[in-house]
Amino acid sequence: MPETCPTAATPLVLGIETSCDETGAAIVRGFEVLGEALASSVEDHARFGGVIPEIASRAHVEALEPVLGAALDRSGVALADIDAVAVTAGPGLMGSLTVGLAAAKALALALDKPLLGINHVIAHALADQVVHGPLPGRAMGLVVSGGHTSLLLIEGATVREVGATLDDAAGEAFDKIGRLLGLPYPGGPHIDRLARDGNPAAYRFPRGLMRRQDRERHPFDFSFSGLKTAVARWIEAHADDDVPLPVADLAASFSEAVSEVLVAKTLAACQAFEVETVVVGGGFSANSQLRDKMLHTGSHHGLTVRIPPIALCTDNGTMIAAAGAHALRHGLPPSGLDIGADSSLPMDRLVV
């Protein structure tokens, strides 16, 4: 296996993503996307109200080859031309991760190319580079998804998690409230749609870890379990009312509480670590209230806020390829063929 990439300045990287219910592949040269393809098994999980790991794994096995072929066809690139193979090594569902890793290892071995086992969460923060170019020397990444809510201090190839959720992730809380409101899975997009017609000030739900004593102990950490419980109790208390639930106002008020905490904690971290650029990623970064509030607050405080298009917010192969290109540009060594999937990969390692 090669130990270096000969074209690290603008490497041609194949990215493979299979961490959960999306099968993605993409080819990126430097930070230019040449071709990408995506398949989703979300409809297979909807009737269960959440992702079923075995169904997700089988869907990846079926989808990976056609997705990879479509990405290569759209890029006009032959497999033999790529400089490195990047693949999600974790965090994620073990079975799903194993499917992508097995394919990536086979390709890297057959092509005699470097293998890069990529941290999926950090990749969400690096995905925006294919839209707005390389990150500055120091940046704060806010990653908000169904499984993670993290604040990452990114300094070139060095990543440090300075804040994380202590319980439910933001996206997880949205899915749970969506179920309580009788919305289809996943709940996040439906709550966002309803919230646009609601009053965000209709109900004052709790903001987790925002009291002074909490901020002293957990200045950049998140907690959404109390908020979720408060909304659930409100719904339960009014379930027998003679009028329909004010779903739009509940959605807007809930979204406002989550977004307010995310923005406030991110701003505090930027001020504490003297960072001027924020990059937002992850599936929940598609939420319109979060995007608007982050852009407005960032502008007010002199921050550059970078949020990629919604298509790059959910899991995809492009973010893995971009993270691989980022790693090569910063001289990180590739992984060995003996790496395994890690469902709880720590947030201080971009490449396994």
C-alpha cells in the first residue's frame, strides 16, 4: 500500500459513505466535485419510526455498486486515475460502516492506492469546502445531526471537540417530537416546514444548559432532553382539549429553543477560542430557523458563517471525499488495510 499521495495539492479522491441510511459515492479533485451519486433507504425505515440497522446494511450492499458506478460515470474519471480512496470508518451503525469499509479496502488494494478511514462527523464540518473553498487556519465547526451535536475547533489537520451533547442530539430530539406530533419519520423536515407558519414566541420552552451555573460547568455543551420532555408534557396535558393541537406554533417554539441554544453556544465558543469563521454541517443544519439565526447572529458579531446547500447537509459521498482531500492537503498519513469500523470514533481524529 502506498504511504503518500503523489498529488496532495489537488488530489483526486473517491469518497464512499455508508454510516447510516444513505449510500453515497463521489469523486473530488482538490475541492471540485466531478461526480456524485446517492441512494437512500429512508423510506424502508419510515414505517418503523427510525432506522433499522439490518435493513440499512442490506440496502448498502444492494446500492453501493450502482451508486459507485453512477458517480464514476458522471465524473468522467476511471478508477485507475484516482489518487486515494476515502471511506467513512465511524461513527455510525456497525453493519453499515462495514459494508463501505469492505468495498473501499478492496478498491484500495486492487488499485494500489492509499486508503483513508474518515471520521464521519468531522467530514460534515469539512463538506462546505467544495462550495466556499478551503477553511482558514482556525475555524469552529458546528455539526448537528440525528446522532451528534458537536462543536469542533478545526486548525488545519488538528481537530478538537470543545462541546458535545450530554444526552439527545438535536436531530434526535426533532424526530422524537415529530412522533409525538404525529408527523412522518424523519420528523425534522416536517417540523421545519410547519414552523415556518408558526409563532416561535408562542411557548417558552426550556433552553438546556443556558443558566449561569450550567454555563460555568458546561460552557459549550448541549442538552436537549429537558426540552424534549417539556414539549412532550405540554402535548400530553392538552391531548384531550376540544381544539386541535397548535402544531405550527409548537413546531416553531420548539425549533426556536433548539436553534437559540445552538447559536449561543457556538458564538460563546468562537469568542473563547478567538475564531472568526463558523462552518455548519449535518442533517439538522438544513433547518431554516437555525440557518437564519446563525447567519444573522454571525453577521452581527463579525463572524464569517459558512453553511453549505441542503444537499450537502445530509450524509453523502462528497463530504467524505472532501475530508479525504483535506487530510491529504495537510499531510496526514493514510490508514492501513487493517482498520476496522468504530461506531464511537472519537472526535479528535479525522483519519483513522
